[in-house]
Amino acid sequence: MFEKPQMAHNEIFNIVLIVIGILAFVLFYFVFDAGYLLSFIIAFVPIIVGIINLKEIRKKN
């Protein structure tokens, strides 16, 4: 596997990723009137990456 960038080890960055995912869902679903599944797929990646990184950070501490 590859090493994560130094920024991925920052807790604030991962929280911002989760917020961006939620905002992307709201933006695509309500503003652009895209379908639920499309909005969920777009928001899925940053939310999952942020959650997994936060779990790894907290496991190390």
C-alpha cells in the first residue's frame, strides 16, 4: 500500500472531510435536484475516508 499524506493524520482535516461530504449530499439532493442515490454516492467517499482516518488516529493514541 501507499503512505498517506501528512495532512491525512490531522484530526481537523478529517472532520472537514465529513462536513464536506454532508454538504455535498445536501447541495446535490436539494439544490441541484439530483436523485437520492446519486447524491449519496457523491457524498459517500469523503465521509467514509474521514471516518476511517479518525478511527486510525484515535487507535494510535
